[in-house]
Amino acid sequence: MVKTYIDQWLYTFPWSQVISGFWQKYPNPYSGHILSEDVYYRTITDDQTLLTKRLLTKTNKIPRWGERIFSRGSVSTIAFIIEESICDLKQKTLTTITKNINLTYLMIVDETCIYRPDQNDETRTICEKKVLATSELFGFKTVLETFAIKRYKKNQELASLGLEFTLHKLFLPHSPLPPVIDKMPELPEVEYARKLLSRFLNHTHITKVSYPDADSLARRFMNCTPTTFANSLVNRKIIDIKRHGKYLWFEMADQQPLTPIFHFGMSGGFRIKSAPDVTYAKEIKLVKMKAKNEVDGQCESFVYDEQLDADLSWPPRFTRIRFTTATGHDVCYTDLRKFGRFHLVDSITPLSCLPLSKLGFDPYLDMPKLEKFIDLAQSYRSASIELKALLLDQSFCAGIGNWIADEILYQSSFHPRKRLNTLNDEQLKLLHKNIDYVIRTAVDAGGNERFPREWLFHYRWTNKRETEDYYKLAIKFDTVGGRTSAYVPQRQKLSNVEQQQVDVKLAAKERKRKSKEKTEEEDSVDEENKKIIDSADIKVSKRKISIKKMISTDSEVNEPLVKRKVPIAPSVISNRPQRAYAPGSGRPSTSVTEKTIDAVRTIIEDDPHSTYQQIETILGISSTAINSIIHDYLNLKKKGQFHCVFDIIMGDESWFYHYDPELKEQSKVWMSTTDPRPTKVHRNKSAGKRIVAIFFMKYVPLETGATVNASWYANTCLPQVFTAVSEGRETRGLRGLFFHDE
């Protein structure tokens, strides 16, 4: 089966510019998954057609479910793509065909894109896209093809946005660059949206609410449905637009206890027709605005230049909710990634209800005085929290997001991993000052990112590639508080003690990650072994049933055999777990026969732990006959296993598997009298596992002739362990440690 996906993208640039930008689109803020591009063939034919072949290398992240199916390392994390393009200058078409050349045993993805001028408007370019996903991997065809289409939808959107970014950079150099969607709306953007919405929606009614894509948006309504949310807006007069943190809501005149609340998510925002853009970070100004006073100078209206107004498409792409007001304004809520959230609070005071009641202070509307701020910081529930995580905690300070937190720390010269309990009052005063400075400066910029040139903001958007700030100092990237953090080590320094603590934490985190990967690999191996063992157990069970039938139905009277030794090869013995079987029926007149000897040999080969009672139950012969067969004919003897004391291994966490205990008699296996004792090896499936933290490492061998008992632990083992631990804890020794001995 082949899965197909067809899409179309409209560029507001003429075909010639789009083609020129196509060859220069890498790198861009959306192409982090593109590692390299190389042109290895290019020629111009006689009919003025440009033929080009490029090799692209991309990241190939394996999903979590794929890691469970395919062993780690068996699937490449890099995909090689061949892109063939045909640029026909006469027909004004650019056709690109891309196809992966590795990982074809999993699936093949063919993409065809055709760029041509818009027939209705030559100043625009349409890109028609078609992709075919094919997999021949038995058992996983549908899964892999569906995954390929889903990933393509995401990547092709980023590719189109990346080309738009390049086109604006090349042909609109004096206009602000379009926002990078990866930057989430933060307090300045939401405040800017609130002000402009207030200008156009205050003291008006919403007459209609529609959802262009209601099905995919339904799960973003937290405590209501799209219908109830729309009903809470229609025919109600808006008297003001309120905000706290990153949440925005409409205050209604009728005082009904129904308040609609919006959260922009990662890429949400509002746009109003014939009004300035109200989206996050303010999109490209494709229009020019003129402001004039009307109605006795008390109302400002915004109009577009007629030529530029004709270039606008309405409703804009990615419109999720559309409002129409009594004054004729057309309002669209747009959201590329559909991560926005909508709440309907049954109260006229939403600040007292969830989700707003759990938020901390708003640094723009209600920045606390210095004394109160110091009290809040010192009484924070986790005194050792890292500063980046503290600023991102919305219950402490509502509205601060990733880039603002980095900017505050940059202006304060604090490292993102510096801990709250290391700050003195002077440093807390500096932090308080820069929170207020960064927030107010960003809000005053009006959402257009006209921040001071020395701000870190202008230099951090490089997809984690190292760069320099305004002062030519290197910018580094780290994951702190669950988010990518940009900082300048030469400016934001840690003390030696703090740096050592960070190094220890990162090392422990790396060990934990490797331990988790190892555990996942072991779990996958255990699952595979379980399938093999279950399959083998089914065969063994059928074989034992056939043996039982053979013995019980054998009515032939045989003369006793002459005693002879039948050696059994130890190499075929496997110590499988014990299993109970139904009693056999009938007993032959003479128990020791060729068939009973073969039956006993088969049972012991299948399970060397078999007991007399189990063999008697299966075959229905006496224990005397079984004893004679085992010792006289098979020359076997049961021996116990050799035990030893193993190392105690140091690590931050390790998995320990535990098993259902066996009796000593149960653990014995039948062996030849000339064979040495076997080492006990657990082959049965573990009953469970427990993660155990170990804080020391010491190899303590057991002396010859010694016994592992309380005396050995108290006088030999533990003193050496205590010494090793004390050497590693020079300042604290054994204080704060707990030792447990069963």
C-alpha cells in the first residue's frame, strides 16, 4: 500500500524571486534538521532548461516506538536525500524531485514540488506538493507509511517557512524579518496583543464565531466545548481586554459568570482585518499604515495603502477561530502549531479561579517592591533551584518565558545554573531591577523586537550553533529548566565550588541516561528471549505429553533389561524453570524398559532440576524404578551449585532483578558422576526489578575457609567499606549515610 499526501503553498513573491531564493534558502532558522547540501551536477540544456542535482543530509530521529522495534544502532540517524530539479525558463516552472537513498529497506519517500506563477496574480507563486510513502517491511508497512506522511507534513511546513524567511531577507531587506515560530509568545507579545485588541474590540458586540478547523481544535478547549465557548462570546458586549501573565481574557458588560480565556501556546496570536498585525512578535509589515483622527479626534482608524491592501489574503493561513463584531471588524485567531488553549471560567473574577489562581505576580502589571520580592525569593519552596528554572516557574513570576529569562540573566551577569540560595541581598536587588528593566523595555518596543542592540536577543537565534554577542564574546547553549538556554560564559560566571557541583550533576545525568539506554536494551532482549523460551516451552510440553501417552498406552510386557550405563551429554542439559504437569495414567507391568529409560532421559534433558516426584507423576512409574534408571542406566548424580561473593558496584542508579527463590534441593541438577559442579545461572524470567542507589565501591574477597556471616560482615567487610567511603567524603565522613544489612 502507498500513502499519498498533496498540499499547496502560496508565496507572496514573484516566480523569479522565489527561484532565486530557492538556491539560497539554507541555512535558515527553520532548517536545523538540514546538516549539509552539496551540488554535484548542474548543466543548462539547449532549450534553456537548468538541470541540477544536490545531495542533502538530514537528521533522522527515530521515534520512541521505533526504538522498541529496532535495536539501537541498527537504524541510521542521518538520512541522505537526492534532489533533482528542472528549471524551465520558458514555461516558468521549477520542478523538484527528492528521494531518500538510504534506509530504503524501511521506506521510500518520493516528493515532487512544482513552483509556478499564480494565474490570477503574477506577483505570487504557487508551490504544489505531492509525496508518496512506500514501505515493503513486512508487518510494519502501514505504520511506517503513516509515520512518514505525518513527519513530512511537519517538515514541509518548516521548509516553506524557511524559504519565506530567505525571500524576505533577500528582497525586503528594510522590513523586519518574519518571526521564528519556535519563539513562544511571552508577556510583551501578549500585552501588545491586549492593547491593540482593546483599541478595536472594546465597547462592541461579537455577532458571530466560527471554526474553520473545528475537529482538530476540539482538544484545545480545556473545560468546555467549541460550541459552549462560542455561545459565551456571541451577542455579549466587550468592555475591556484583560491580561495576567500569558493569559488573556474578555471582560463582558453583562456581568454573567462566563469568562472566555485565551492562551497563545507556542505560535498563537490575533489578526484584525484592516488593522495592524496583532500576532506574536509582529509579522512582516507587508502593508503601510496611516493614522488619522476621526470623530472629533477621539478615535483612531487605520487604513492600508490601496495597492498593498490588494496583496492581502483573508482569512490568513492557520486561522483557527474567526470572530465578527458589530462594528464590522473581522478578527482571526491564528495558530500554526495548534498548541493554544481556551478556557471558559464560570466566574466574573477569573483571577480567583484556575488556571489564573495558581499564577505568581505579573512583572509588568504588579511588580512587587524590592523588600517583598526578596521575601518571595527567600521563602520559595526550593531554595536550591537554579535561577533559569525559577524565572520560568509561572507560579513565582507569571509571563516570563525562555528568551526573556535568558535576557534577564544576561543583563544581571548570572549563570543560568546559579542557585537561588547563593544570592545575597545585593544580587537579589540586581535580579529585581533587571526583571523590571527587561519586561518594560520589551513591552515598550510594541512587539516589533526593536530592543537595544547590545541585548542577547539579537544573537541567540542560531539553532544552538555557537555565535558571538554584541561584545564579541562566545555564546554557549545548555538545557536548563527543561529549556534551551543561551548564555555567555565569560560574562555569566560560576564560582569554582558552583562549577564543580554543576559538573557532578551533569556527569550523574549522563550516567543516568546511559543506564536508561542500557536498561531499555536489556528489556528488549528480555522480551525477545521470552518469546523464544515460550516457543521452546510449548514444544517441550507437547513432547512430554507424547512421552506420557507412549508409556501409558504401552501394554506390551517386557523382560527386565540387563543393567548398562547410558551416558548423557552434559552439553544438552538446560536448567529451565520447574513446571507442574497432570499426573499420568496407567503403569506398565515392568517399569524399567527401553521406553521408560528414554523417557527419563528426555525429561532430565529438558529440565535438569526434575525431582523424583515430578518424574513419577509424569510417567506413572515407581520411585524405585526411577532411581534404578538414573543411577544404574544413565549414571547421573545430583549436585548443588557453587556460590561466591561478588563485587559491590558504585553508580548513581542500577537495576537489580529479583527471582522467586528456590530450595536447595530444587536447584540441584542431574550430572554425570565425572563432571564438576556447575555454576548456578538464572535462566528463568525475573519476577521483578528494583532500582537501587549505591554510594560506594569496594571489592571485598571472601577468605579461604571463611563463612559469610555476621562476624565476617562486622569485622572484615564493613570496616573496609567504611574506610573507602570516608576517603571519598573528606568533609562529612560517614555522616548522613545509611547502611542496610539483611
